Amino acid sequence: MRIALIRCRDQGNINTRLPESLNLARGELPPLGLAYIASVLENAGHKVKIFDICALNLTVDEFRQALSDFSPELAGITVMTPGLFGALEAAKMAKAAGAITVLGGPQLAIYPQETVAYPEVDYGIIGEGEYAMLGLVDVLGGKTPPQAIQGLIYKDKGSVIINNPAIVENLDALPLPAYHLLPMERYNSIIGDYPTSTMISSRGCPYRCHFCFKQPSDDKIRFRTAKKVVEEMDYLVKQFKVREIMFYDDVLTFSRQHIMDICQEILRRKLKIKWESPARVDNADRELLELMHQAGCVRLRYGVESADEGILKLMNKKINLEQVKETFRLTKKIGIETFAYFMIGYAHETSKTIEKTISFALELNPDWAMFTMATPYPKTPLYELALKEGVLKNDYWRDFTLGKQKDKRVPYFMPEVALWTRKAYQRFYFRPGFIIQRLSRLRSLQDWRKSLCGIQGILSIKKD
């Protein structure tokens, strides 16, 4: 079967946590989910093409023509809730090219009935898509009934039927992502070395931060073996000349033994590669950080979120500010760059608590900081709180899915949150000391271009 896998633009996406100008400036990274699905389908003998519209910067007409040239029989489209209408537009074009359409991603775990009810959507997938997509191909070939496929959402006599979510228990059984189907030369990060790629060493997240949506597959954390992880790193270096890898695990350091095994395997192979990952301040210790640094870790991304203990408790972060200070001190001392995430305008936030967070960011002085606007995303405790406290008058995201709130942004908890976010970025990044430090680290024309792009992104942040 000829199968197109599509990452589309978030058409009309007005619900991003990041200011729009910074969203555009931070770069594009590989769509790992599609690449994994593609590898499973290819191994089963199917002809697969990935259309990464964002990385290729395709116009609507160029994408339509590319689809027509490929003539897919099946088109799979990944979608997060804020980008639903871009995905639906892509589905319409895929159907016009003769394809059966299937949507997957977080949106299908939230509003499966409403999404699959659209006429341009034939099927949906809830959970992890690799084997569910393979099963759908068997359904379309008449080999298997739809009710037998884990993760499949389908229509039957006017009703939408939702099977149990698909979860891949053994990650080592998956083939390497189909990087060869991606425009690897197009991927980059504003703070990473080029070429950049992404990877995962685990799936699932045991933490329950109240601003974060959890998919069914997050309930159980699963790990790849160190050998498999480092083999993939080695492949990316040799095949695509990748210089930096960004791990997309929710928390790479959740299992101390897991990350230690990976580091020891990197050192055993004498593999030279820079890499970074998310981490938590409560599961990083000196011995582990030193080993990670020896194995090529150049940057760790810590979720700090707020400097107010009450807000942290409301977020269910389960960390404290002393842990934050000590972990940042230790990480810096060992020689690993620090990246801090902060959230502005959370529930019960005041100008006083925001000032405290900005001041704390300056005190921590990480190498990089990201300030996001607190956004109540669907099926999160933060969303339920927004409904309970009257910030939302109705189920905004269901109405959004149905097209009733298509052009109206989900309300913030604080009306002036965009202005505060702009202030936070400018106060952090436009400090004379920070500017001098960054200028001293610029080594190439590409470094200068990235810095100028970042400055432009900050200057372009809207005040409302």
C-alpha cells in the first residue's frame, strides 16, 4: 500500500504557550512519531513517504501537488488539539488525492468522537500508532475486522467506535525511526549544534504536573535498552553527520540505572556526540551528572516553573526551591549547561508571584530560560480548575474541536500574561552580563545568525 504520513502546519494556532515570534524562531525538529510508524510500515513491505510540511516549508499548492504526485492510498496525519484545523485541511487534500485518512496524536485521546465525526476523517488512532497503523492496513485489506485492532477508532453505521488505546510494551522490538524518509538537513535548534536530531530512550511519565496532558500511554513508563539507544545515536552520527541529539523522553533521568547504562555504553563505544535532555531537579545527583557530562551531555532542561511555593504546590510539581538552587549549582559546577522552564500567569498568580519568579530566574542565572504563558489545555487539572473558577464558561476545547471557538483563544488566568511574559524575556536576555557572556561564546556565522534570530523573536513578542 502507498502510505503518506503528514505533519502539517498548525493553521490558525492561537493557543500556543510560547509567544508566536519565539515559536517561529526556535527551529524545527524531526517528527519522531511519524518516523517510527513509517519504519514499521516499511518493514511490512509498504511504500511510505513522510510529508513534513513544516520542515520543508511547503505552500498549500506545493503540498497538494506533492500529494497528487505520490497518489497515496492511505494518509496518516498527526495532530495536537490546538493544530486541529491544519490537520483537517491536510485531510481534505489527502482525500482529494484519493487517500483514506486517519488522524492520530493527543487530540484523538481527548475528543475522539468529535474529531472522527468530521467527513474528511475516516479513522482515528488512540495511543501509540506503530502497530495500530499496521493493523488498519490489514483492516483496509479485508484481513482483520476493525474491532480487533488495539487503538483504532472507526465509524460503523453512523456511530464512532473507539477501541482500547494502543501501547507498545517492548520498545526494543520497534525498528529505528525512518530517518531516511525525513529531510534531516532541515532540522535545527536555535541553541543546539547543526545538524540536530531528536531521539527517545523511554516512553511514559510517572509525574502528574497539573498543567500537562497525559495520554493513555503515559501511564506506564517503558525503557529501551542502553545498547539499542546508543546504536541509534551512532547511526545518526555516521549516517547523517548529526552533531547534537535532543532526547525527547519526558524525564530521561527518572531511572538512575537506565541513564547510567546509556552513559557507560556511550563511553564503551567511545562515541563522540553532544546530547541534551529534560530532567528533574529531584533526581539528579553529583555522580550521575558527572557520568552524563563524561558521556557527552552538554545541556539539561529543568522544569522550575515558579518561584512561589504555593504555586508550585498548586501545579503538583513536587519540588522545592532549595532543590532547584542546589541542582542548578551542581549542574553548572560539573560543566553542563542549564536550561530552565518557567510558567507565567498560572492559576492564583499575582504580579507579586510573577515578580518573584522573574527575580528567581535572574538569581539562578541558567544558560537559557524559557517563559511560557500558562494555558489550560484539555483534560488537565489546570483546565478543570479554570472551569471550576469561572475562567472558562464552558468546555472551550470541545467547542474548539467542533469549530465553534475556532478564532477565539482559550482565556488566560491573567489578562496581562503576555505583557508579563515579554517583560520576563527582556529582563532575562537583555542583561548586559548575559549579552557579554553569550557574545564570548559565538564561534561561527551560524551562531551569530541564531543569536540575531532569538533577539528578533524576543523583540517581536506581542504585549497582548
